Amino acid sequence: MNHGKQVSSSDLHELAPLYAVGALDAAEKIAFEEHLRQGCDGCAKEVRSFTHAANLVGESVPAVPPQQLRERLLSRVSRSPRAPGILFEQSGLLIARSDELAWQTLAPGIVYKPLYQDADRKYNTSLVRMEAGAHYPSHHHAAIEELFMLSGDLHVENQVMSAGDYCRADSGSIHGETFSDTGCLFLMMASEENQIIENRVI
């Protein structure tokens, strides 16, 4: 459909499957969303149905879509290359695929994958992996820090954390040195402005 042409009422009723998979152009999307706002229950039900079906595609037996729909989807995908690690980012929703992200060095024996970086708050969500025997120095928290253990062990303030454990540190608090005996993996939300506290010999 041409951008300069008004989408007809009959055409709008055929756009539900394309809307559900994000394959409409800008003009069609605006027209169809206005159509939904006007209360077309039939199209709303179709959108829900097609969205549910799309979510189950990966778990279902592969099916051959109509040729016109297939060509349109392939064309849309070819025009919108996906950034590595970003499975979906649209309308305020982000889905990251950590397997596609490279590990980066944080400290000796400690690596991380940044899942999300909030530039305004200088606050990051990261997947962190520590090797057996790795240590991270004492540090001051510039903002709330949250940590959720996925596997292994982590020693924090003389407590041993394991899979499923959660740790929250308030802004202004201080962690002593943390370390892992056998290695660990955890999800961490922390400020970029945390400060390492240097060990001093008195």
C-alpha cells in the first residue's frame, strides 16, 4: 500500500496478522491502531490470536505462511538488521540475547556482559562471571546495587551466597572484598560510579 493513500476499511481488516508481527509500514500501523481504538473487536481478537501464535512458532511444527505474507516479512527483516545481543527493542521494551554478547574484563578472573546501560542514570545491568579464587576489592556504592546469584558461590561480608540468593546494597554503603571459592555466575544491577576502596597498610 502506498503511504499517500488512505487505507480502506476492507484493507484494515486484513492487516491483523502483519500488525501482530510488526510488519506494517508507518502509515498502515497508524491507520490500523486508530481502527483498533475505534473498537473493532474482531480485529482486536485477531491481533491477540496472531500474537499468541507468533510466540509459539518456536515451539510448534514449522508451517508455510501465505506467499504474500512471507515475502513481506522477509522484506521487512532485510531492511531492519538486528544488532547482536538485541533480540527485540521497541516501544520501551528490550529483550537481550546474552549468548550473542562478548565477555568483557572487569577485574582479574572476573568478566561481564552488559545487558543494559542506562546512560542517563549511569546504571548498568550485567551478567557477571567469576573464576574460582577470583577476588573483587572493597567498594563504595554510589547508588543501590542488586545482585542475584545464578550459580556457584560468592562470599559477601562473611556470608556465603549460592544460586537463588539475592543481595541488595543501599546507596552509600560499602562492601568488603568479595570472592568465590569455586566460581560463580550472577546478575548485577549497579552504578558506573561505584568507587574501589584501596587497601591501606597501617
